[in-house]
Amino acid sequence: MTTDRWKDLCEAIMREPDPRKLMELVEKLNQTLEERENELKAKRGERRSCSSPA
């Protein structure tokens, strides 16, 4: 995922006058943020397992 994707979606949301398209953009933003959150959690879990004593 591109780290700036959420920023692009936020800008599109601010400019979108059509309520249906606006809702689609908001849903895409939510999905993008959830994916990013999952990526960060996975990385954090990898770091913990790497730093754990064997």
C-alpha cells in the first residue's frame, strides 16, 4: 500500500459533492486505514518475535 493513499482519499473526500461517491470514498479510506493498521501490527509482532530470547 502506498503510504500516501489515505491522504489522497482524504483530499478526494473533501472535494466530492456527490453523496454516493462520497460514501464510496469514505469506505475506501476506512479499508485503507484498516489495512495499514494490520500491516503495522504484523510488523510489531515480527519485531517482538525477533527480539525474544530463544
